[in-house]
Amino acid sequence: MSFRIEKDTMGEMKVPSDKYWAAQTQRSIHNFEIGNETMPIEIVYGFANLKKKPVPWSIMIWVVWKSQLLLRLQKLVKLCCLVH
């Protein structure tokens, strides 16, 4: 089995190359008795749906914020042009 070296605030940790996690997870596996149970796929899909829902709202808020910012910049440019 091959390993890679991952680093975190507590130091270096050898992590199996075929795993996607980093040093903190490997340290937890090493230090704590973690079972082999996996989360049911229905739970994973449920969390994915929950995470997916707020995205359109955050995009909408960002668009409104950006448009307000652009309007303020336009006013500022007009003021600067009038002054000079």
C-alpha cells in the first residue's frame, strides 16, 4: 500500500494514497474507534437537496447587490465628471 504525507497544524500524517481525506481525518481514524458503517444513500441525497436549495437565493442576492453597486458607481462617475 502506498501513502502520501499530509500536513496540518498538528504535524505530518501518512494517509493512504487511494483515500481522498487529509491529515485530520486520518488522525481521527487512528485515534478513535470508528466503525465501518456508511450513511444511507437517502440521507446523502437529502443533504444534497438541502444544500442545493439556498443557491438560487444567494445568487439572486448577489445579483441585486452587484446591480446596486453598479448604480452607485455610475452616480459616482457622473459626479466626478460634473466636478472636473
